[in-house]
Amino acid sequence: VPAAEEQAAALAEVVPATELAKDKEMALQAAVAPQAEENLLAEEKAAAVAEFVPAAEEQAAALAEVVPATELAKDKEMALQAAVAPQAEENLLAEEKAAAVAEFVPAAEEQ
């Protein structure tokens, strides 16, 4: 009986300490939970971004292929315009001459 009483007394001292430890652990978990949730959200966001990075790299690679072709097309267009410009100017002068002649034809017919 004395041994049982000693064990009971020792147990009575341990139980409050155990309860206090549980309370502290719960308080710690409650304090850490928002940060843990924030970390989880950050990890999810990072994973989502990581999914899009290869697609963005593919688009960049495709764009890198398109840009030189676009530049080449611009160069060809400029060369074509440069080649056509003298002919276009010549055609404009011919149209102006034809209009000027057309003005004088009625006057010439009257005379």
C-alpha cells in the first residue's frame, strides 16, 4: 500500500506536467499552423509556376525562330520597295503628263 501511495503521488505530479506539455504543444501547433499553411501555399504556387516555365521557354524558343524570319521579311520588303520606287515615281509622272495632255485636247480641238 505505501508503494502504491508513492506511485499515486508520483503519478499525480506527472499528470499535470503531461497536461501542461500537451497544452504547450497545442499552443505551438496553433501558432505554427498559419505559417505552415502559408508555406504550403507558397510551395503550390512554386509548383504551378514551375509547370509554366517549360511552356514559356518553348514560346521563347519559337519566338527566337520567328524573329529572324520576320527581320528577313522586313529586309525583303524594304528591298522590294526600293526596287519598285523608281518605277512607281515614273508611273506617277506619266499619269500627271497624261492628265495635262487631256486638259489641252479639248482646247486643241476647238482651235
